[in-house]
Amino acid sequence: MSAVRSILLAVTAGAVAFPSTQAFAEETAPTAPPATTVTTQQVAADDTNDPFEGSNRFFFDVNQVLDDVLLRPVSVAYRAVMPDFARDGVRNFMNNLNSPVIFANDLLQGEGDRAGDTLVRFGINSTIGLGGLIDVAKEVGYGYHDEDFGQTLAVWGVDEGPYLYLLLMGPSSARDFTGFVVDRGFDPLTYVNWGDDDLEYVPVARTVLNVIDLRSRNIETLDDIERSSVDYYASIRSLYRQSRADAIRNGAPSEDLPDFDSGGGVTSPSTISPDSSAQ
């Protein structure tokens, strides 16, 4: 699994898993709107939309090798040497840097209240929170949520297009890859080294640290999925689609989604995790 795929598999935007046992589903079934639940089986039924499966599986295998020999060992070491409070500070800082992208997509989706929350969070955490290292805003009632332009396109009614599994980037779709490109334009760090080559390391360092932190948070979860999957590629494909359906609905819970931890959420081409702000 690649670096960026670890982000995709971990979760953007405020992502901790929702209670999703069968018992919970049965208890809430009488009152929950039928359209707000997407099961793994329903998503799997749509997995025929994979016209590039041959090349997708090839890139999947390449990414798996890269993960086995590089990313997973580095992530294990990172978790071993970094205390929890330090890793949480890193994650809070990364989430705060993502605020401009989230704010732009909140506005484009017509979510004025959520845009306001994002703006307030950024202001509080950038100042009182020491540049975002401490999530003070969460403690005063402004929880983290994530948005990306792939979700915005879905809200606008754009179909996802064919499933894609990209070298280094991992699972995506035509719609979500387009969203990823647009989000880079929304991100101020994209332009930080313009006119100053001394800062060209900043976007790279951010990406590397992001990837390692997120991979370290999901070592056991991804190991369990791989161990229990008859077809690991197909499992990731189904989980990806289910998680994107969750994200587009701003986190309305689906059944059987594994306990991915994004540490709060990160915008990327795609995510495999629900939005914890909707719990």
C-alpha cells in the first residue's frame, strides 16, 4: 500500500468509526430513513464499474510492495518513538493546515454553518492553539469535519465515473481524482515556494509527515482487513466506495465499516472513513 493510499484508507475529515454493529442497525432501523444507509453488500453490487481492473490490480500490487518494504516499517517506528501527545499534536497541526480547503468546499456546497465553524476553528487553533498543535476549538464546541471537492462534485450531482487505483495515490474515481486536483488549487501551501526555492521542501515535508502519521494510526486495522480478505483488492474497492458515500452524506453511518482512524480527518483524493463530526 502506498503512502497516499494510507491517507485514503485512513480517514479524512474527522474520522473515527461509528458504532455500526448489526444490533445497532436493527434497533435504529424503524426510525432511520432507508436512503441514509449504504451497506457493504450494496456497495459491492456496484463494483462492476471497474473497467480498468487489470491495470488497477497491477498498481495495487506495486503499492503493496512499497508499503511492505517502506511505509509500514517506518510507521511502526514512528509510533514507537513518538508519544501519543506528540502524535496528536502533529495530527492537530495537519488538520489545521487543511482548513482553507475545507472552508472553500463548505461554501461551494452551500453549507454556511459548517463554513463558519471551519473559519472559527482555524482562528482559535491558529492562535490560542499554538498554530494548531492543540485543538482548543474542539473543547469549546467546534468539532472538526472534512470536505473535499470530490464530495462537492457529488453534491452537485456529478457521477463518480469509473473506479481507479492509481500508482502511489491508491483508490479513487474519475470524480474524486478531479476533486483532488482542484483541492490542490484551494490549498495555500501549493504556492508557498513560488518565488522562494528555500521553501520548496514545505509541501513535501507536510505530505510525508501526513502519510506516516496516518499509516501509524491504522496498522492493526489494515492488517486485519488484509488478513481476513479473500480478495484484498476487492475489499478495498468496496470499502472505498462505502466510505465515500458516508462522506458525501456528511457522515451518515453505514454498516460494517472498519474502525479507521484519521486522527481527525485529512483531505485527499478519497477517504475510507466516516465523518466523526456527524456522530
